[in-house]
Amino acid sequence: MAVVAGEGFAARPRLIRAMNEQLLLDYIRRNGAVSRADLARISGLSKPTVSLALANLERARLVQATGVRTGVPGPAAVLYEVRHDAGFVLALDVGQQFLRGAISDLRGTLRASSSMNAVATTSQGRVEELATLAGTLIADVGITSSDVTQTVLGSPGVYDPRRDALSMSGLLPGWDQPAVLTELRRQFGTNLMIENDVDAAALAERDLGHGRDVDSFAFVSVGTGIGMGLVLGGQLHRGSHGAAGEIGYLPLDQGQGADPKDARKRGGLEAAASAAGIVRAAHKAGMIGSISAQQVFAAADSGNVHAAEIVAETAMLVAKAICAIVAVVDPELIVLGGGIGQADGFLDSVAREVRMLAPVIPDMRVSALGPNVVVDGCLATGAERAWKVVTAAIPASEATPALPLGTNQQADTDQQIEHEQL
């Protein structure tokens, strides 16, 4: 019993030191360059405690002195910030037509960004294309793959950690096969995290877009696929199986673009109202040749009656889905994203139908974020995860134990910090 008690008391100072260091590190990360006096005042920790914690964080190569504060009376205060090379986040977006990626450091600075056409027709080939894109980004930053603290892949479908399996990735044939996860981990290591692409877009909207101003919102993406990212209380809601937001599976499969075979692969709403459904409806209406959803919208704007009917039908289907979201969740805001969701005039058509269907009318807006929205969301997710990784690895500060009050070294530290200007 005495041994257990002794171990508990021995661990307590180390735990307190680690907690203090994580507290200060998190504040430096969120607020930029600060002085020791700033940290002591804001954290409520003693000035010697702050000084000793900073010394340990410097040894761990997580923070660095970045200059001095000038322009105020008295001696200049040394300022500290997170090291630019303390860690890196690699974000990748695997789409049906494009692959996009970026790397940021733990201070949130974008270090490299790139995209490429998705050419591969097999899941193995697509993983290799992602690895090629990642290699280009890593080389552009001038680091190695071992320097990447966290990799986040934004992907169609749902990753269930309990089964360690991908599912509902109908847009990418073969992508939900177990071999894909095995190959992804071989290429990107154990620090790989898979995020649903629309959920990632919702996180970007929360941090960078219209979601900054509300507590709850639904990001509804309509494009090559249809999905929703739901933010409640400022946090992404994933559901018990990770499938919250898979509104493409709503049984809204009416209309000219509906196709039972396609619906079995990726859901009724997605088959009918996504880009593929719009193209099918256009062919049924007599439009010939190679047609895209964008061309159907352009034809509708030019007065083509059949195209206008297809756009109106699509808007009705999306409005019905939004009505279901409102009836169940009642979010403050609906944000439309994706190539179709952000098309000129589409929001107005959807909102007109929602006003006639929904029990209450939420605010509705078009996302102002661009094609890198999934990558931006993956960077945000990866930064939080990477931050936990680097702070968990802070070494115990046994080399700099707390000194008893009244020692000369502590007095010297107090005097140094007192001279730093707030």
C-alpha cells in the first residue's frame, strides 16, 4: 500500500507540470506571440511556474522566442510562439473528378496546396494518385513524410471505427473494399484519419463561413453526390455509426432523373437529384449529346422549357430533404454547397419550395467557400488531432523541478518576468 501511495504522490507533480504546459501551449497557439508576463496574468499561474513550463516547451521544440515587444515603456519583453515546424497536417480530398490536397503547420499557416485530375479507374490506382499528390505537397514544403503529424482524408461514404470499415461510398466503385483501407494505411501510415467529405465541408463552414455566426446549422451539399454535415452546439454530429447526414438515402426517388438501379448503390435522393440524375432527366427530355448538369442549368437560364422543368424538379426534391431536416433538427441555418447547390438561382428555387413545405423557415444561404472546402475542413480536423498528438508527447520536466519559494533562482526568475511589459 505504501508503494502505491508513493507512486501516486510522485506522479502528481509531473501531472500538474504537464497540465500547466498544455494550458500555456494551447493559449500560445490560439493567441499568437505572447510574453511570459502575459501568460502568467491570463493563466493565473505563478511567474516562476510559467517560466519553467516555457523552458520545457522550448526543449521539446514546441515553442520558440520570436522577438521582443517594443513601443512600450521599460525593458522589452521576450515574445513566444509555436514553432513553425512543431508539426504538420496533410489534408486530402478524394473526389470523383478531382483530387485536392494541402499542408498546413500547427500555427494554421497554409504551406502548400495543389490539385489534379482523378484519372484512375480502380481503387488501387486512386490510392496511388493520392500518394503522388501527397508526395508533391510534401516536397513543396521541404519536409519528409515522417514530419507529417496527422493526415486527414476527406472521402465519400462513412468510416465506422467499430468495424474498421468504409461503407456507402457509391460514387467511387470499390472504395469500400477492405483492401482500400489497408493500402491507404500502407501509403500514409497509422496517423491517417478518414473524414466524410461533406462533414469536412461543414467543419470548414463552421470555422470559415456562415457557420461562424450560429450555434447550429446544416451544410447540404448537392453536386456529383448529395450529403449533409450537421453541426449542433458548435460540434459536428456524426451519429452512432458515423452515418448522420447521409441524406442521399432519403426515399425521395421520384422525378425524371430517378433510377432504381442507381438508387440501390447510393440512395434514392442522390440518384434522382445529383448531377447524374439531372443528366438522365435531360436525356429523357430529348436533350442529346454529351450533357453536364451545368449545361442543363445554363439551358434553363436561356429559356429552355424542358431544362427549366428539370431544375425546378431538382429544387423540389432538395426542398423536401431540407423540410425533413428542419422537422427533425430545426437548425438555425441551412447552407447549400456543391456544384449544383451553389449554382446561380438554385437557392431561390429551393427556398421558395421550403417556404411552402417546412413547419418553420430557417435562414438559408449559399456557401461562399470555394472548391477547396473539403480540404479546409480536413485541415481544421487534422490540426486539432495533431495538437493532441504533440501535447501528449511533451516530456516530463524532471530536468527543471519546481524550486522552493525563497531560493535565489526563483527570485531571479520573478525579477526577470516583472520587468517584461504587458
